[in-house]
Amino acid sequence: MATVELRFSALPEHVRTARLVAAAVARRAGVDEAVLDEVRLAVGEACTRAVGLHQTGGISAPVKVLLIEEEKQFSIEVGDEAAHAVSGERAPGAGPGDADSEADEDEMGLAVISGLVDDVEVSAGEHGGLIKMTWPTTPPPTTILV
């Protein structure tokens, strides 16, 4: 199992770099070429979401991205350190009008990711959130020398 860890300051300009790194590592891991655009878009959406949560929450910690190559699958985990509200509660520090618009943006981003990736797991709590996306890989063709 090979893992690449990427950490970047929660600034929108770093999301593009995360997308490019994710696509390059996915290609090397054996993710089908036809799916690489979906990988880029999903990672961009997940990283943009994490950056927004960090900026809104005033969190200086970096956004963390893990690119994990396993046998027959490739996973990307995008983690944030923002406190996430439990269903029906307002996130700590959110103003009265903030909760609805932030929740709508959050739901829209998660819907886009779910539309791009078949295997998605989202977890969130008071100490941060994690989006794990997984794609199948195909082993490189075997060359037989005669």
C-alpha cells in the first residue's frame, strides 16, 4: 500500500495543485483514463469545501489530502478540522443567517461529489470532517516475452 500525503494552506489557489497531484497519482495507481476527469473534479470539490470550512471557521491548520494506492483500488481522503454541527444544531461560531447558506453550499458540494464518485464516505464531527472517495484500478497489462 502506497500513500501520498498532501497538506496545503486553506487558500483557494492551492486547490488546483491538489487536483493535479491527485490526477497524476491516480493515473500512476491504475485508475482508468476515462475516469481521471471525475477524479479531478471530485477532489477539486472536496478541497474547495474544506478550504471554505477552514476560512469560515478561522482555522489556520492545513487541509489534508491522502492519496492511497491499494490492491485493486485507489482512495482519496480529504480532511478538514472544522467543527461540524450535529443534525439540527448550528456550527460553533455561526451567526443567525450563516447556518442556512453554509448548509446549502455544503449539501450542494456533497451532491456533486456523490454524482462523480460511486464509492463515497462522508464523516463529520466536532473535531473535523473527512470525505473518502474510492475508485477501482486496473493492473497494468502483462507483457509476455517469447
